[in-house]
Amino acid sequence: MNPAERRPPDALLILFSVLALAVALTWLVPAGEFRRERANGRQVVVAGSYQEVAAAPAPWHRLFTAPVAGFADRDTARIIAFVLLIGGAFGVVEATGAVAAGIGALARGAVRHPARRCWLVAALMLAFSIGGNTFGMSEEVLVFVLLTLGLARRMGWDPLTGVAIPFIGAGVGFAAAAFNPFTVGIAQGISGLPLFSGWAFRLAMWAALTAIAIGFVLRHIARLEAARDAGTWNAPDPGAEPPALDGSRRAVLALFALGIVTLVVGVARWDWYIDELAGLFLGLAAGAALLGRIRPNRAAGAFADGARAMVIPALFVALSKAVLVVLQEGRVIDTLLQHASSSLGGLPPAVSAQGMFAVQFGINFLVPSGSGQAALTMPIMAPLADLLGIPRQAAVIAFQLGDGLCNFVIPTSGVTMGILAIAGIPFGTWLRWVAALMLWLVGAGAFFLFLATTVVRW
């Protein structure tokens, strides 16, 4: 067998395999549904209302037609449009040479000083973790990974490092958040808890998980550099020498920085989402073309090239949604939730809480939306926590950890698969790399959940 045949399965093959499994589950798992009602403007499950319904197994040919439904889904179509437009806008910004010049200046200031490199990575990951903690940074990482991949290449690091800085940073902030309105806020509202109550405990958990993530990435960088110095690993080609950071490129970077600040404020204070963020970056592209003195035809070509580079990530987003479409049509998601939650009865509270963590982790494969998972599971988990003697705050922590940490390893997340496609990292390669970090994060999360169940008085 030659080396090409030993490559890990391509992400497209993995996604089609998961889609085939979803089709099979609609035949193997009984169909069932919970009753739903509107509460605080959203659909939530009514606890104890599960009942079996008529089976709706997916026909075999749904394996080939479901991807179209993935593209056609309204929310998914908006994310795909966002990915393509962001890629195009970033292509225009890159065409000015400002990104390459800025990354070159940043790399030159840190490349000769190991301590400075460590502080740079730690500061960037901390900033992304704060974004995940406060305004639920998720899709926005697609913007930043384009920058950090360039930084990693200039610093002589691998693409895994470029992806990890924003993705792992924002992900741990999202999972262990104290103030994330899309997970903690919704879950506490459904559970009848005061908004963002228990924030001090969650801040301690967030600090611990963020420190673990930063330490893991820094250790990976140290190993890369040691292997490079020993001649056992070849650093990627940093590319041509970046252009000079002249006045026009400084203006483009200042405009880009202003756009990032506007993004943060818009998401946190004005409830901006896909439409507004895409519009913001289209405006940035137009401003960058003017400040960078790019002719209209060249700007249009750069936009097209940038959008073209995002076609595969957009395809992954659609295929990930296709899996969920099949499971929803087969009406098996609620059945899986019912069996998972009923399996927790009869266990000690501390063990049942860990079981909730595992259940939420598994459910996220089926519902990779934090707010969607909260609306689906918390109406069941909150009263179940009362029956099992588990504080409701601990049930919320089990939800947010299971939902957030699972995002690093699920092929049904369009964001995860899209980021890996942008970086050219095979899904199997990513799983092998992130497995050790997942053990640390899951272990730390389980420890804090144990404290929340047995020690903390809420």
C-alpha cells in the first residue's frame, strides 16, 4: 500500500458516512416526539410529553437528495452565504497587501524571542476565549482563522496551530462561559434560574479551561520548534517576503481593526448576526479597496478568488446540515433524547450529573446549535435534576460543557468542518491532534461539575 492509500478518510467521505448512518437510524430507532410550546419567544420541549409516533424511515435515495435540503435550509443558506462573502471580502483585503505586511511585522517582532512568541499566542487565545465567554463567538472564528493561519505560517508553525489559536480559544470560552447569552442565558431562563447567576463559579471554571487550552497549544508549539531544530520536522514555507507596511496598508489595517471592534459591539449590544456581519465585511472590502488603491476590476477579481476558496467549506456546512435534516424527518432525535435522559435514573446525584454531561455531549452530535440544544434538552434536564437531587445550576453546567466541548470533534458542525477545510486539515488528523486536549478539558469539566453537584451551595 502506497502512502497515498494510507491517508485518513477525507472529510467529504466522513460526512457521507455519517449521513448514511443517519438514514439507517431512521429505520432502526422508533420514531417519537415531545410536545412543544412557546416560552419566552422560543419553542421548548414539554417534559414528560414524549410519545411514539408513526415511523418515518428515510428512503435509501435520501442519502443522495438530503444534501440539497442541507443547502436549501434557511439558516444554513445564510451561513453558506456568510462564508462565501467573508471569503470574498477577505480576498480584497489580502489583495491590498495589508494582511501580509501586518503579519510580517508581527512575526518579525516575535520570531527571535521565544518568550514573546508565547505571550503573543497566550494573549490571542485569551482574547478569543473572552469572546466565547461573553458574546458566544462561534461563526465569527471563520474570519479570524484566515489571519492566524497566515501568522502561523510566517512563524514557522503548522496549520494546526493556526486553527487552534482562534478555534480552541473561542471554543473553551464558549463551553465554560459565565455570560454567554446563547447557552448559559437561554438554559438558565428555561430552568427558572436568575440570568447569569453563579457567574463567579463559572468564571473560575472558564479560567481553568482557558489555561489548559493555552498550555496545550504552547506545548505543541514548543514540540514543533524542537523538532524543527533537530531536523525531524520541516517547517512550512513562509512564502515570499511580505510587503512593506506603508501608509495605505496601515490605513487598511486600521479600518479592519475598526471593523472587528464594530463586530464585537454589534453582536454584544445590537444583536447582530449573519446578515449584519456579512454586510459589515462587504463594507470593509469596499473601504479596503479604496484605501489600498486597488482598481475596481482587480478588486472584483480578488473578491471572486476569495469566495472561490470558500466553496469546499460551504459544501461541508451544507452536508453537515443534511445529516440533521434526515434525523429530523425520521423523527428519531426526540427518541434518542428520551432514552438518554431516562437512563440517568437510580444513580447517585454526583454520578447522574456526569451522566448528564455525557448525554449533552452526545446530543450535540444531533443538535450542534447551542441555543437549539438548550431549547431541546433543558426543559427535560431541569426537572430531571430536581428528581435526581442535582442542583439546577449543575444541570446547566453539564449542558454548557457537553454542548461546547463536543463542538471540537463533531462532523455535524458546519463551523468545525468549514474551519478544517479552510486550513486543509483532514478531519482524522484533527481528531488525533485534539484527542489529548479533549481528555484534559473533559476531565477538568467533570471535576468542576462534581464540585457544582457536591460542594457548592447554590
